[in-house]
Amino acid sequence: MATTPILKLSGISKSFPGVKALDGAQLELYPGEVTALVGENGAGKSTLVKIITGIYQPDAGEMQLDGKPLVLHSPEEAFAAGITAIYQETVLFDDLSVAENIFLGHEPRRARGTLIDWPAMYARTRELLAELEINLDPQTILKNLSIAQRHIVGIARALSIDARIVIMDEPTAALSRHEIEDLYGIVRGLTAAGKAILFITHKFDEIFAICQRYAVFRDGRFIGDGLIEDVDQDKLVSMMVGRNVAQIYPKRPVKLGEIVLEVDRLSHPTEFEDISFSLRKGEILGFYGLVGAGRSEVMQALFGITHPSRGSIRLEGRELSITSPRDAVRAGIVYVPEDRGKQGAILPLPIVENISLPQLDRISRRGFVDMAAEFVLARQYGERLQVKAASWSDPVDTLSGGNQQKVVIGKWLATQPKVIILDEPTKGIDIGAKAAVHDFTVELAEQGLAVIMVSSELPEVIGMADRIAVMHEGHIRHIFSREEATPEAIVTAATGATPAPISQAALHRAAFA
């Protein structure tokens, strides 16, 4: 362990109109080590990163680089000081090549310094990608790359300036498990080269897998820091939320009712085949699988976004013909999508208009929206889900990720559905918001609603579901009861390495258990 930090922040404060984002915050980053920056949404993490990268200037406090005062007036100055950031939504240019993205703003020049030295730039790009053990053509246009490859380009950009401090903000959010392992290898290579990494994530398995130190923020204040080896998950959660969270996954026993939904041999030409399962009143049915397993594609078919080639869907014994989301909503099936920003909500619109959107025919009179009824609806479900907002007229994009998710759930609950599909309901939200979503999901089940929960987080499906359907390459490999659902068994099925083949008859019996 290093004893002297490369970068030290002390007494950092930053205020915006009506909000004190940081209050006396502090942080230390050490060479050759990964420091996890953890905290709920609104804890001040993003503001701190923007100060370190020169986007914001602090109102008070001091930064030191190698023990000397550091004042940054712009991102360019941070870049020149060897500080770079790689964000969840990588800020790169789709229509430029890999090499152009890596060297944008500091392109190698020919002797007179006016023209770009293209051969030198391509050669240096190949060297950087080779260091990362990635085989990419420097002239490939960025829009043709996968999300994981774009992250690699962002890391190569950091290496191109010989960055000493690399900030990674939720870098694994859209990556598969294999891609995450590849990223871990790159991070270990960066630390071996003496670079200091600030790693921001909501996932505890990542914190304990890749980080040596931690720093916890809450409500804009520094709470504590230390070595990962001296702390456990319960301690971190307690520091983050300021209270003991005895049970992150508050599953409570619910007496299951009759079968509400029956899906039999549902198939799609390219996405999934022979999907069969049932769902009871009060049941939480988990769907787990690796990236590309087809989970979301099945849910989109149930909601009428895509159209299956064969199979049947029955709701309360009646066969449905779902050709559009409108058909699904009218029947009583609603879908909270994985990407709440693009598919779940219209972010610039107010909370009230988002919640009322599927109900406009119900709250309109002679073609005009009854605004009083609209506000009553928004208040009813906003308060039920404990959405934190100054006003129901606030735009959804001003809310934290957790509260945005609550608005999307509230929008669909207002339709009074029989089945609600939650696709990655806690993706990208903090531990406190996750606990709130989990608790509310259990409440819905207790009230008799049938819930399908799609999740890539193994502890979440094990902790929340009554049964777990595990998918692999478009097929359901196994449906586990709560008693059978061990991490080892689920991962084995998800990778397609089930020890003994499961007969279609046995799978069908499990589906309709």
C-alpha cells in the first residue's frame, strides 16, 4: 500500500442555488491503487468528479497534486495535469475513427506543427490498444463498435496523455460479465503501471473485487474512508445511508393465489424459443440470465413491442392476442423497461404528465385533459411510492435515478394492472433507492399483484423471487423454486452448463408449478 497520495482534496465545498452539493468534502487517491467512491444518488459524487476534472471550481477547500496546490480552471487544465475521466455514457464522437477519438485535442503534428501526423497517430493508437490487449483497427469508425469497445477507446484516450489519475464512473453498467472481467484486467494493468484509479459504482461485488480503498459520501459530506480489507458490505451500507439496513432484500412470505398468467411455448424467429411459465397472484417470478440470453426480448413480446411467431399467452384463463403495448395495457399487463431514460419516461416532461400519460383517455373531458384529475392521480401514486420532489410539476430529468424509476413504476401502477414486469428495476440506482424499490415490490405482491422481475444481479433475484426462471441463448434452462435457488445452480444453468439435460416434460411441469 502506498503511503503518500497523488491527489488530495480537503475541505471542498460547492453550492448551487438552493443546494449545497458538497460541504467540507475530502478525498485521497494513491498511486497503484483503486479507490471506490460510494454513496447514494445525491451524495455529491458527480459534483466532486466535476471539480477534480476542472468542470466546476470549488467555493472553498484545496486540491493538491504531489503535495503541491492544484487549481483547475477547465477540463483542459485537468487533462494537462494528467487527470482524465471515463463515464458510464462515454463522451466520444460516433463519426470519428478510433484514433481520432483517442487523440482528439492533442493530435501528433508534423515538424512545423500545423498538419496532423496521421501515420504517427495510427501507430501510437496500435501501441496503446496492444497495451490493453485489444485488437481494433485505428481507422474503425466509433459508431461501429460495441459499448465495451467504446470503453476501451476511452481508456486508451486516458493512456494517450499518460494520465496519472483515471476516474471511472459506473464503467460496467452496460457490460456483460465477460466484458466486466476484461475491464478488471485492464484496471489491474493500470494500477500496476502506478496510476491512481477512482472507481464509482453501486455494485458491491465490484467494490470488493477490484478496489483497495474506499471513501463514503452522504448528503454532500465526507463520512469516512479506509482499506477495503477492513470493511464489509453491512458497514458500507450503514455509512452510506446513515442507518442500519438489516435486510437489503426485504422478501416476506406471501400466500400465493391462483394462476394469473400462463405463457406456453412462446417463440420468436431470432430471439427465443419455447418459453413456458406461469405466474400466480402475489408471486414474484425472477428471470435471470447472462447478457444476450433473451430475457428482455421475452418481456417485450408479452408487452406487444415485438411479435412472437407462435405460442400462447393467457391472462386469468383467457387467451390474449397482443399486437401492441396498448393491447397489453388494456388486458392488464404493464412493462417497466430497463432503459427508463429512453423507454420508460419522457424526461423533460413534469412528473404529473408522465404518470398520467397512459391514462389520458380516462382523465380527459371532450378532448381536453382534466388537470385537476391529473394532479390527483400524480399525487396518489407519487405519494404511494414516496417520490422525492419539490413539486409534481418538476421535470423528471431533475430527479435522482431512483426517483425517476419510481415515477415510471407509478405511471404503470396507475393503470391498475394485473401483471407488472420489472426489467432491471434497480439498474444504476443507489443502495437506499434499491431498498425502497425492493420493499415496494414486496408490497405489490402482498396486495395480490403478479410480478415478473428481470435482473442481472444474482443476489437480487435470489433475495426477492419466489421462483427463478434461468435463460440461456433464448431458452429457459430451468425454473428454480426458492429452496433450490443457490448461486452455483443458477450460474451453472445461465452458462448453459446444466449437469444433466432437462426434459421438456419436466421443464413444462416446473413452468406451471
